[in-house]
Amino acid sequence: MKFWKNYSLLTLLFLLIITINKANSYPLLEFSKSSAISLNKEGWKFYFERTYEDVVNDPVKGAEDIIVPGDWGYLGHSNLGYGTYIYKFVHNLHSNEALSLNLLNVGTNYDLFINGKLVKSVGVFGKDENNSFPDFWPLVISFHADRDTMEIALQVSNFHYREGGIWFAPTIGFEEKISSMESKQIFIDSFLVGSLLVLFCYFVAFYYMKTEDKTSLWFALMCLFAALRIASTGIVIIRQIQISFPWELLVKSEFSSLSLMLLFGVLYMNSLFPKDVNGKMLKIITAIQLLVVFVFLILPVKHASYIIPYYLFFCAFLLIYLLNLAIKAMYVKRPLANWAAGAFILVFIAGFNDILHSQGLITTLYVMPFGIFIFAVIQALTLTKMFSNAFVDVETLSIKLKNINQNQKEIIQERTSLLNSQAQELQRSNQIKDKVFSIIAHDLRAPIKSLSTVLAWVADDDLTYDELKKSLNSISKNVDTLNLTLENLLQWSRSQLSGVKSEPELLDLRKPVQEMAELYKIQMAEKGIKFKNEVIDRHAVFIDKHHLNLLFRNLISNAIKFTKEGGSISISGSAYDSSQTLICIKDTGVGMDAEAIKKVFSPTEHYTTYGTNNEKGTGLGLLLCKEYVEISDGKIWIESEVGVGTSICFTLPNHS
């Protein structure tokens, strides 16, 4: 009997040892530098309506196993209340190594204890609504693994939301790894928010360029509220940049941005594919969305949050509706429908993933921010392509219209130009005609009349032999003058009507100068004019030989005409530069003033004057000289002083 009594005591002791060992068997967390550990496994204990101090004093009372992430309501407790979460683990680390704990939003406030020490409070923990204050503030807490068995405890209270608890699984790991993960997530969310805000600004500016088309405006507003949605969820970028944002307003922003993002998404699709959207359905969706936004903004978060589960079903319906709309547009081959449909498929998948994940039906990741961003980028490309096509169409039509106008303009300009040309030609012909008639009337009639008078005297035998001889001398001069005048008149008229024709060749200047000296020898002798030929050396000029002869005849004839008896005339030739030869005809005649020099080369003024023996000229000689020199790539000018004399100089090229 004693034996059995001792055996029973040993058995009870053994079972007690097993129970104690089992109770103290905590999860082993094996840390590595390359990864972090998500605390979403077994091991969490929950104590409803017990503070952390209560649990420390009595760790057995009220302990329940709980799933994290999630709310405590599924355990049968009221969602409004408070409780304590405890997670204990053993590790493979050396003593006192640095670890970090990453906590996202907890509903709706908490105190964090590590190994019994309070390390952080978010909001104000309280046992009732009046003594608690909600807040969302994702954070990273660093601590040291100074014990073999580590304890993480959160006392959480919720009196301001439809459910309370740890909504996102905490992650734990080496300090460097957790900090790197946090920085990476901040960068990603900041990039997404910044990119969406850039798209918002860009397409708002686009809208103000073309206000009659609302497509770019709806898309811009969709990007704006998508950016606000991302900034107010996850790691809450609004908190990371230290913006003072009340918790109530933060949650309302999260709720309303979702509704407005979907609303403007529907309006954007309607604007993009207006023929495929049912007008009545659009009005119903718009009214429901605006009503939901109004309710979210007006009601306290505590009450408005109860709408969320039901509203998520409507969001699922909207995603299906938009996807169906995009596929329909793609089926009927609307412009750019393939891009829109592909983007909505991504949003549809991401949206349903997040809805199911938020309800705890699947265990994945929140991917909606990436889905929104990819969708926005694809739609931005779609809009840009659409506007680009529109600009191309407008530009094409503009070019066609411009070509039509240009053709009309060219026809009008061509006809106007033709009329102007004909008018100018007629005016020039009239000027030539008037000038020719003027020369015939004044400059040719006088020598012909004097010749006729002398011939009449000869026919009537009214002249003696000496008188006849003297008259014949005068007639000879008149005939020479008349011959040069007729040749000038013929050449000038021809150049005015059909242009100057030139057949240049390389000529030795000495020969034509010598010929001119012989030609005018008698006329210069009659006035006692001394002629000096200074063209001794060879000087080559490239000009039409007929033009050169007429040049010399006119210039020497003018020099004789305006030089007094006993005066002198000289011709010189020299190198002007490496490519030009200079010829000057200088006389000691009456000279010219500046006004006369200006007129003699004017094609619009008929300038002429009498010589020293009343010799009459046409005024055409110098005009012809100017034309012949310039058409040969030379230039001509006059240097003169009244009462002293005149030098007429011109240059001609010395090679072909």
C-alpha cells in the first residue's frame, strides 16, 4: 500500500514537470542578417479587459490564444474595449545583440512593453472612451536581446473604431535589416505618392489647355485622391513627414479618398468611352459615391467605420463594372481600349486581393498602391497618346487648310504679281517711249533740220563755194553726232526692253584707246584740245568689245564736248587691285556739281546740257556706260569740280 502511494506521488510530480515544461516552451526565432521575421505565427496570448500590469500579477487568468493580425472580436469579445497581447520567444542570438520591431497601425491606441519595460505609447491607452485617445503612427522600435526569453507585450484599447486589435503582423529582425525595410517602404510609398501628384499637376495643366474636354480633369482628380489614399494607409506617409494631422481627419481621408478615387475613375472611363457607358448607371454610381463621401465626412469615425465592410462590396461591384466597361470598349475596338482594359485588369486583381486580405479571407500582401500606380501610368500614357493623336489630327487638318489657303494665296499672289509685273512693264514701256519721243523731238530734230536747211540752200544755188565748204564741215559734225546719238538710242532702248546682251572677251586696252584717239583726232584739233594717251603698258580687260568701244566713244565725245578750246584730255590705265584694271578719262572742261553728278546716272531723270560750243547730247551715253561697266562686274564714278574739269573712272576685270 505504501508502495502504491509513493508511486502515485511520483506520477503526479512527473506530469507537473511535463506541464510546466510545456507551458514554458516558447517559439524559437532564428534571426539572420538577410531577412526579418513576421510575428504572425502561433504564440500570441490575449487577455481581454486586462492591462499589462494585471497580466504580470496573474499570467494565467483570462489567457487566450489569438491570431495576429486580426481583431479580438472573433473570440466573442466586444470590439469596443481593451486587452493585452503578449508574445514570448527564445532566440539564437549572442547576448545583448540589437534588434528592431516594426509596428504598423494598431486599433486604435497602445502601450508597447519589451521585457516588462514601457518603450513606446501611440495615442493614449484607457479603459473607457473618455480616458483613451486614438492615433495611428507606424514606428520602428530598437531594443537589445538581453535575455534568453524575450517578451513583447501590447496593451491595446479601442473605443473609436468598429474593431480593435493588431491589424498588421509585426516584424522583427536585426536593426539594420528592419531599418532598411522601413526606408525602402518609405521610399516606395513616397515615390508612388509623388508620381501621382506629378500626374495630377500635369493633367490639370492639360485640362486648362482644353477645358471643353473633361477627360484629363477626371484623370487628374483620380490621381490626386489615389495619392491621398496611399499617403494615409500602410506606413502613413503623412505621419512620416511629421505633418500634424488629427487621427479623425486621417481616417476620414483614408475613407473618402477611396470613394473619390473610384468616383473619378468611373467619370474618367465615361469620358474616355462615352458610347459604352450607361447614363442612368453613371448617375446612380455618382450619387452613391457622393453620399458615401458625405457620410464619411459628417459621421464620427466610430460610426462611419461600420459602413466600410458593406461599402467594400460596392467597391467590388465597381471594379467588376469598370472591368466589364473596359472589355466592352476593347471588344468594339474603341481607340486605345486595349491599354485601358489591361490597366483595369491589374486594378481589378489588386483591388480584390486587398479586399479579401483586409477581411482575413486570404493571407497575402496589400498590393493596391502598386496597382493604382501602374494603372495611373498606363492611363497617363493612354491620355497622352489620345491627345497626341488629337493634335496630329488637328495638325493634319490645319496643314490641309493651310495648303488650301496657301494655294489660294499663291494663286492670288501669282495673279497680283502678274498684274503688277504687267503694270510695271507697261509703265517702263511708257517711260521708254516717252524718253525716246523726247530724244527724237529735241535731240535728233535739230541736227536733221540743220542738215535739211543746208541741202535746200545747195539745191537753190544760194551758197558760194566757200560757204558750202564751211557748211559741209558743220554737216559732218552733225552727222557724227547724229550717228552716235542713234547708236546710243538704239542700244539703250534694246537694253531696256530685252536686257543687255554681252559676249565678253579678254582685250588689250591699248588698241581701242588708240582707235578712239584716231577717231576723234579731227574734232579735238578743231577745238585745239591736246590729247594725251597714257595707256602705254599692256592692260587686259574682260568685256564685250562693242561695249568697250561705245564706252570710249561716249566718254571721249563728252570730254570733247565740255572742254574749252585749248584744253586737254587724257586717258590712263593702271592696276586697281589684283583682279581689276582702272581706266580714267580726265578733261579740263567746265566740270559738274554734285547735283549734276547724281542726275547723270539716274535712269528716271532725263539730264542733258550743252557743250562749250553749244553741242547737244541725249543724256543716254553715261547711262549706257554705267550699264556696260556694271554688267561686266566693274564700277564707274565721277570726280569733278566746276570750272576745273572732270574725271570719269571705271574698273573692269582683268581676267575671265
